[in-house]
Amino acid sequence: MFALFFDNLAQLMSPQVLAIMVGGLMVGLFFGALPGLSATMALALLLPVTFAMQPDVAIAMLIATYIGGITGGLVSATLLRIPGTPSSIATTFDAYPLARSGEATKALATGMIASAVGGLMSLIVLVAFAPTLARFAIRFGAHEFAALTIAALMLVVVLAQANVVKGLLSAAVGLAIATVGFAPIGGAQRFTFGSIDLMAGIGIVPFMVGLFAISEMIRQTVEPSVRIKPNFDIRGTGVKLAEFVGNGWNMLRSGLIGIAIGILPGIGGSASNLVAYGAARQASKTPEKFGTGHVNGIYASETANNASVGGALLPLITLGIPGDGVTAILIGGFTIHGLQPGPLLFRNEPDLIGMIYASFFLATIMLLVIQLLTIKLFPRVLLVPRHLLLPILVVLMVVGTYASGNRLFEVWLMLGFGVLGYGMERYGFPLGPMVLGFVLGPIFETNLRRAIMFANGDLTTFVTRPISAVLLVVALLLLAYGVYSLVSQRRSARLA
């Protein structure tokens, strides 16, 4: 397989193919950076274009678009506290404060480098262990998925910073919001209050844009803010070699988390960046620095979300199962050209497998080079006067949110979540656990109900199945650690 990788890499070096891949990268970056748009929408837009292409070139362009879309959310998350994609939610926690302190270039460069590291890590795993990891992932049934989401939700303990109670309440709010609309199993209406608009549930775009972007607009409007003066005089990118080396284990751990979550269908990068961020904060000797512009948080989030790309491709090419919404669109790209992803693809189309690996590698490297060459341009957004910038951003957010569901109701939801997000942060309720609860809520509910139906109501099957039992033990340990930390903090406060 490594020989095929290098052979196809040489084929991709032709000017025509490079131009097509760069075009896909730029479309992905554009869609990823704008709130309301996504990598899924970018691939859906370009899918008809692939009709006239050779299969290998078409797949190379789609993969480049996928990688560009996931990475594109970094720019708006860093400069404007607007997660361009769900994969960049945790990036806002530290990249935005670092940019606000005048080091926007460093924040961007850190995220770009971490993204490339995560992508290359997942590629190595993809090339070396694809069949083995896919066989393990297919052993996950409804019980295992339900237990996995419980373990991920317990990470509210480490995401909740100083107050585990507020973190748990925030996660509960996220879970409650996720239940609005028709039940995924049974179809019962829940919390719709007779509103037709609420029957469709709460979309992630108005939820995410409102919670992070609109709340920031409100904060900048009602609270005095310091004029940001980005430092354009720094040499290079501002990223220190010592910081990069010091985050080696952080990136390795975050990359493995991203790959593992990416492999599991239906979860994807929207959860992997939050889980990796929580794990990095838990393992840090200075957890109090997280959320204040700490580069360790950026390394964790961006490494994980790009590593999940390779993870999501694993079940696609080995089992024919999409790991997320984007890879579901990629299946359409295969089908257009008469290809069927799955185990037989390795036997019947080994050259195509090599092309997928080579295009993944080349797209990651090209993206890093393009971003680093243009990095000094992005922070100049912060120089735009606030009275001009805010209206432009609001228009973009309204248009993007409306386009996500073609309903004006989505815009009102976005504004409502903006007020909610502002109020929660003002009173010390962290947004990370709420987002994680919202993202994982439907996955947990669906798999919990399936598991109970499969077992005819016998809940003991959750502990008799080995993988499920291990994940539940991990969840209990995380909860115990959170309670222990809370008790220790209160005891220390009383002694002080």
C-alpha cells in the first residue's frame, strides 16, 4: 500500500490535477470559514462537477474540499469567536482570547500547524491500520454507542472548569434542547408547544451561531471593550518551537481521540474537538490557563478535529459506512463513477485507495502552505472599526443561518440562543458542556432505546458486554474525579 501511495502522489503532481485540488481546497476553506455554511454543503455543491472528471481526480478534489472545510472554521473561530463549523467550537475557547490579546497571527498559525499534524497522524493510521481498526469499530453496537456518549458527556467534569455543578447543569440544558421535535424512535412530538416550526427540532447552525457569535455581538455592544491592536511586527508566525515540542504528547493524545471518534459513525469532529480539549485540560498542570488564550487548548482542538477526518474515512473505504455527513456525500462521489466503497474496493481498485491516501497527504500539505503564506492578511479583519464590522457579521450570520434551513424561524432561534449564551457566560455557566450535550443527545437517545429494545428491557446487558462495561467504568471514574476536585477546591477555600 505504501508503494501505491507514492505512485499516486507522483500522478497528482500534474499542473491540471493540482489546480483542481487547490480549487477544492479554496471552496472548502470559504464554506468552512463562513458561519452557517459547512464542509458538507461545499461537497454537495461540487459533487455535480465531478461528472466530467476521471474517478481518481474527482475523489482527490472532494477529499481536498473536505479537508479545507474542516480547517476553514479555524479562521472565524479565532478572529471573531464564530465557529465556522461544529469542529471548531472548542477552538474558540483559547484561540479567540489569544487573538484579542493582540496575538492573532500566533493563534491562527498554532491552529494551522495543529490541523496539519492531526491530518497527517490520521493518514498514517489510515494507511497502516485501516482494515484492523474498521473491524474493531464494527463491533460497536447500540449498547457501546450509548455507553460511549455517557463517557463523553461525563467530560463536562473537565470542561466545567471551576464549578462542576454548573457544568452538569449546562450539559443538561444541551440535552433538553436536543429533545425538541419528533423523537428519533417512535416519532412522538416533544416540547413543540403546538408550533409547526419546532416539530423539525433545533438545527445545529442556529444553535451554534447564536450561542457563540450572537452572544459575542451582544457582549461587544453592551460592554466596554479594549481596542485590539494585532502585532504585525512579529517575525515569522509567532509559534515557538518549544511550545510545539512541549505539546507533542498533547497532540498525540488529541489526534488519537479524533481518530477514534471519527471512526465511530455519527459522532464526528463536532464532538472530537470538545472531548480532546477536555482531556487536555484534565491532563494539564495548569488547567486554570485554559480559556484565557492558552496555546495548549488550540493544539488539542485543532489536532483532534482534523484527525477525525482520517478517522471518518476509515469505515467509508473499508466497510462502506459513512463516518459523518461529509463522508455520506463522498459515497455519492463514488457512486457517480460506478464505485462501491467497502472491503472489495481494496481488492478491485487498489490504485484508487492509493489515490485517496495520496490526495489526503497532498491536500493537507498544500493547505498548510497556503494558510501560512496568507496568514498576515487574516488578522487585519480586527482592524476594521467595530461599527462597520458588527453589521457585516450580523448580515452574514443571518444569511448563513437562513440558508441552513430556508426558514426565518431559524434566524429567530439564532437570536434567542445568542441571548441565552450571553446570560449563561455572564453567570459562569460554561458553554462547552451545553454544546456537547446538544450534539451527543440524539446519538445517546437513539442508541439507548435501541439497546433496550434489543435486550427486551434488560439493562444488565450494558455491563455484561465488555466494551460497554469498560466505557461505563470510564464515565464513573470521570464523574468521581469531578466530584473529588470540587470537594478539594471547597475544602481548600475554607482553609484559606
